[in-house]
Amino acid sequence: MKSINRNKFLLAAAGILLVGIGIAFNAAAALGNDPIGIVYDGIRNTAGLSPQQLGMASNLVNIALVAAVFLLGRRYVNIGTFIYIIPYGTIVSLGGKLYGILFQVQTLPIRMLGAAIGCLLLYTGVAMFITADIGLDPFTGMVMIIRDKIGKEYGTVKVCFDAGCIILGFVLGGKLGIITILTALSAGPLIQLFANRFAKMMKTE
């Protein structure tokens, strides 16, 4: 496994925190889950769990995906992958509570603001985790495996992968909405953009 220096560890840890909170904000805003969140929400619904147990559902999905990534492209599984999945469910649960504290009035503009912040946190967090290069989160690992096999850009593969996640999550009962569509179209290109920026910052240190 790759050695982890302090800066990479801190970047990855911050990325995990932002992703978990971003997922929770999108779910709590109730304008539709992002493509990852809708899978979590669909599994939660199928398993008969409450909305407050979204973190538990996310853990179940991540464990299954880590096993799949290990079998199909184990070079994308590293210590960072496990650092990602161990606290992830707890962070999502805490993110839901934080949303309730920050956005106590649930008017449409407030919910739109909460969802916008959630998307920004999610994109930034995934980009930070990719840049840290200590192992990928399960969903990104699957995108990378598909990218390697078909030889396309990450952003293009991410958009197609997200579309598949939306269909799966919706069929399982996950909440579909405007945020779902917006994130499916924007996540791949923006994460790639942010990751490139973080990579340049890391090189200048």
C-alpha cells in the first residue's frame, strides 16, 4: 500500500467530511438526492429504514461496493478507501443534524440554498479525496474502473455512471428531484475541474 504523508491524510479526511455533509444536506433539502445519495436513499427505503438511518444505509452500500472494486480493480483500493468508509455513515448522520440546526425554516429558497451548499461540499470533497491519492471512495473507484475499460474521460464516464445510479435509486424508492438532474449533469465536469485545481496546489507545496 502507498505510504501516506500528513498533507495527503488531512486532505483526504477533509474530503470525507465534506462528502458526508454534502450528501446529508442534499437529502435533508428534499429537492431530490444527488446520484450517490439517491442510491443510499433507495437502499434505505428498500431495507425499511427511517430517513434518520440514511447513514446506516450508506454504510451497507459502501461495503458492498468496496468488495466489488477490490475484485474488479484492486489497485484503486488502498488504506484511504477504508479510511473513507469507516466514519462515513456517522458523518452523514451528523450532517443531517447540522442541516437542521443551520436551516430551521424550510421555505423553498432556504431548501435551495441548503441543496446548493450540499452539492458544492460534495463536489469539493470528492475532488479532494481523489487528489489525496491514498485510495478512492467506492463510487469513484467504480467510475475509474469503467473509465479504464472504455478509455473515456473521467467527466464523461461520471455523467453516464450517475445516470445509472439515478435509475437504480429511483427504482428502489429513492427521492428524485431537480437536484438529482442538476448533479448528474454537473458533477463529473466540476469534480474533474476541482481535482485538477487541487492537484496543482499540491504540486506547489
